[in-house]
Amino acid sequence: MTARFSRTTLVSALIVATALALVAMGLTAITNAGATAPGSAAAPPAAASHVMKGHTMAAAEPVAFGDDPDGDGYIPANPPVTGVEPSKEIPPHRYFHEFQANCSVTHTAPDDPIVYPGRAGVSHDHTFMGNRTTNASSTTASLGAGGTACVAPGDRSAYWMPTLFNGNEEIRPIGPQVIYYKAGVTDYRTVRPFPKGLRFVVGSPTQTKEQFRDHPGSVEGYECGESFHNYDIPATCPTSRDTQLNLRMQAPSCWDGKYLDTPDHKAHMAYPIVMGANQDVCPTSHPVALPMIEFKMAWPVNGDMSQVRLASGTGHSFHYDFFNAWDDATLNAMVGHCVVGGLQCNARGYDENNPGRGAALDENYELP
């Protein structure tokens, strides 16, 4: 009787002890999740909330919404582009084959219509440029009907990136930002316009500093003053009225021709393959050459940068999203005149070094 009681008591004690340990571990994990290391800067509310939401966690499961009515994450191109072979030809030499889209910031919001379509408020905070109506519920049709803060009225595309904070203060780029549309392949003559509704994500909020540095779209990291090649936000920047934090990042420019989006928002796009000196060619899996987008962002912040963070986390968590809603005829004219035409164009499609070639758009940035 006594022995049986002792064994029962021992088993019960072990169960209770295990349960208490698990509870303690859970409390510790919760406490540590919100803790700030001694001497470190407190994260802004947007960054802190991102610990529990936003796409630093596992990729969001596709849902049936908008342009993806069956919810499988695949949005087929209609029609698909077939029969294309990547060009390995070397075209007549041109120093430039590009144009600019100059687009201002419109608003910020914890939305992401690519990663979290139809689910308002579940992402980390984003800074939106271009289309004025972009939100979690945006579709190809809604963007096409929306207004734009780009200087060319035909560019109703949506561009967004994680919001930058200095402490708890939101820092927005001021004025039209430069978004380049370039030839990502050597044979610039093969570049064709984006299909309406194409969307993708460049980079990742979960990438490490090394992954950000080695990303095929990385240019020179963060720049401020004479400081370059920073793959996290630098601790200080020169205090000057003209000094801003700058960053450039390039997007993949080769398309599979099949899908406007895929579940990971990346698989339908690829970067060109380097075949040799000055020869970049699309891979056979993604044979369609599209314009290479390059974000060139400038945030008005300098001096002590110790409190500067992205809503997605550290500086190397930078990434951005693109959702094409250009007026087809306008984009066709800009790509044909500037990219295929081998010019260095402004947002009108005008190359100051080649005035005789004219412009793709009129003085109102519209088709003539």
C-alpha cells in the first residue's frame, strides 16, 4: 500500500513539474519576444508589431480573392507568351536603353495586395508610391481605374516598400522618386512591355545581411554622403541639408511567359544569366525579356542613424513590390522608343543627348 502510494505520488509530481516547466518556457519565450537588448534602440511600433505579423514569418497561404478566384496562388497570363527563345545576339552598342518613371509617395498602410490580398492590416507597414488607391484589396481592374502620383498619367502601377522610421517618426521620401525601366539583357532589342497585371516581390524581409549583399539585384547597398556599400543602415550619415539615405535595388527581368503571379511571388521571374563579358541572357526557363525595374530611393534622414529602422526590421530586410497597371499603349511607346531604341530617357521618353529622336510623350506626359 505504501509503495503503491509512493509510486503514484512520484508520477504525479513529475507530471506537475513538467507542466510547470513548459509554462515557464512559454512565458520566457513571450517575454523574450518583446524584449529589447540592453543598450539597443527600441524598435518603432510598426517594427515591433511585425514580430507577430507580416511576411517575415512563413509565406502567406494563397486565398481566393480578386485576380486569383480559385485561391491556388497562380494567376495565368491570358494569353501566355510562347515560342520565345532567349537572344544571345550582340546588338549595336548603346550606352543606355532606359527611361524613368517618376512617382511620389501617396500613403502608408499595413497592407500588401500581393502577399496578403484582401487581408487589410496584416502586413508590416508599407510606403506606397504611384497608384493612389493601392490597398490590400487592389486588383488589376481597381488599379486601372485609380489615379496616380506618377508624372505620367498612364503609369497607374503600384510600387511599395517597407516604411522607414527614425525612432517612432515615419520618414517618407519627398517628391517624385526615380524608378528606372532598363534593359536587363544585353540584346535590348528583345525587351517587351510588362503584361497587364504582372506582379512580383524583389528581395525578402527575412534575408540576412550577407544575402542582401549577395542578392543579384543589389547595387551598392545603402549610400549616404561619401559612404557606400553599406548592407545595413549606417550608424551615422553626414549632417548636411543635401545628404539623404539612398538605396538602389534591381528587379528580375526575365519572365516565364505563363503566370502573372505564383504562390511565392517570385518563381515566375528570374534574373538574366551572365554568359560572358557584357553578355546577359534570359534563362530558357524564363525566356521573355521584360524591362528591369530599379528602385532608386532617397529618404530625408541623416546625422545619428542609430534609431533608423525599417518596418520589416533591420536595413538588410529591405525589399519591394511591383504591380503593373500601366496603360498598355503608353508603356508600349516608352519601351519601344527608349529601351528598344537605345536611349536614356526621362519620364517623357525624351533623351536630352539625342534631341533629334524626339519624345514618346507630349508636354503633359501623355501620348501625343
